[in-house]
Amino acid sequence: MEICLKELATRLGVTLLGDGDVKVTRIASLTDADANSLAFVGHSKYRHALARTAAGGVILGEADVSLSPVPVLLSDNPYLTFARAARILHPDPPVVAGIHPTAVIDASAQVDPTAWIGPFSVLEAGVQIGFQVYVGAGCLLGEGVQVGAESRLVARVTLCAGTKIGQRALLHPGAVIGREGFGFARDGNCWVRIPQIGCAILGDDVEIGANTTVDRGAIGDTVIGNGVKLDNHIQIGHNVEIGENTAMAANTGISGSTRIGRNCTIAGAVGVAGHLEIGDNVHFTGMAMVTRSFPDPGSYSSGIPAMPNTEWRRNVARFKHLDELTRRLKHLESVIEMMNETTERGNS
């Protein structure tokens, strides 16, 4: 869409510095922008490109205003303002109501007349589709699934029986919500599947990345709180609970029955064991291996950063001798302590 900078500043609640009649139509980087583009500086390492930008306007913090050759939208949080501006300039396509002729819809399903059901999608018995929901091509919604108002299933999303999706959720291609959890009992050398009779429940404003899976509960429910954001290729085990506004990056795995608090961030490739308690405002850095509960807020890390292979091999070899080295160190400490005591007695 096209919008002038003064109107955009008003909608974003920021201060305009410069010509407010300039019109912009898209978001672009500082180096790729033209006169119809809005750019931003979210980090000092990009300042070098600011003086040469051809953008129609730029979103900046106070420290960078003097460097800008174009009108400025002054913000205390340029990255957040950029995100909101991007949503204005690049809105989601409107939902056009209708049902594609190739869609298969059970007679008992309830589809709001404002919703769209895409080609080759299947809605089984008792499905409920809310106001202006978008169900893209090839989606499968099992028996009794509920999808709240203005939610979008982009394409090839699978919602297994009993799954409940809140309002304004966004589910990307390949997401699978509510599959049976990984539950088995041992019978000698064989495994016996335990029926998973709970559901998967997603709150409002939840986003699920491509090929991410959320298992249904074994007995109770798996619950994803309002505002949770899950990246691509994440596995959420059965009966996991995730608090509001927690975000997880790709390739993270959360084992069953773990509870994660509100406003947490979990970086890429983190592994979390089962039956743990993670408090509010806990932050795990990339590749952390979480094997115990962390009830207190803070940042936590583990894993070993990449290093030259020869150095890695030496460190691994030394790692095998840690127990021996620890015993030797304790022995040396005890010898030194005895020597000190002998010296002290001799001096007295």
C-alpha cells in the first residue's frame, strides 16, 4: 500500500523529522531502498550505509538522526517500529470468503460464512471454523477441531482430532498439531503404545513455524499460551505447558510434561528434558542441554562452541582424564594442607 510519512508517523505513534508528504510503498534495506521505500537502522553496525541511502524515509533512534539524508521517523525502539510499519505496508492478503470445490467438508462441520476453505482441504465431523479464518490448500482438520476467528492455516497444516486453536493464530506449512504423543510401556522386548487421550490447545496470537509439531496430551492437555511464537522444526512433547509470550527458535525439542513459564526465550537447537519446571523470564542460549529445572529468571547456557578440529581432539582426549585429574588434585590439596599444618606447628 502507499502511505505518506506523516500519516505513517501518526499511526505508529512516533515523531516525524522532515518532509511528511513523502510517500512510501514498501520496506527495504538501506542499500536496496529507493524513493518509495522505508528503511531502518536497528544496530550501529549498519550506520555506514545510512548516509548513502536513497530511501524515501528511515526509522532511527536519537543517536543516528544527524546522519540521515532523508526524512526520519524517530523511535525509542526502531526495530519494533519497523515491525509495525512492515505490517502496515505489507498487510496479510484479505480473506475472501468461500469454499473451493475440491474441499471435502463433513455435513456436521460449522464454517463461518466469512471464512475461506482452500483446495483439497478436508474438514471432518464437528469441525468449527470461526470468523474470517483462512484454511489454505491441503489442510486436514480432524474430528471436533476448533479454529478461532482470524486465524490462518497457510497450507498443508494438520490439526488432529480435538485440537483447539485460538484467535489470530498463524500456522505455517507442514505444522502438525495434536498428533499422538510418544508414549509407550515396556513389555519384555516389545513396546506397547499408550493411548493419548488429551488434546492440544493453542491460545490467541500463537505462531507455529513450518514442520513444527505439538503433541496432544497423554491424559491432560498440551497447552500453548497466548502470544507464544514457535519457529520451524520444533518438537513439543505431550502434556507440555508453555506460558504466554514465550518464543523458541528452530530445532528445539521439549520433552513431555515439562512446564515453561511466561516471557521466556529459547534459542536454536536447545534440548529440554521431561518433567521439568522452567520459571518466567528464563532465557536459554543456543544448543543448551537442559536436564534440570530452572525456576529463577536469568540467562543460562551450555554446549561447547566450535573450534579448530585439532584443538577439539586434544580437549576430548583431556576430558577422558578428568576423573583422574580431579583425584590427583584433591590429593595434592590434602598434601599441601598437611604441610601447612606441620609448618604452623613448627613455628609455634
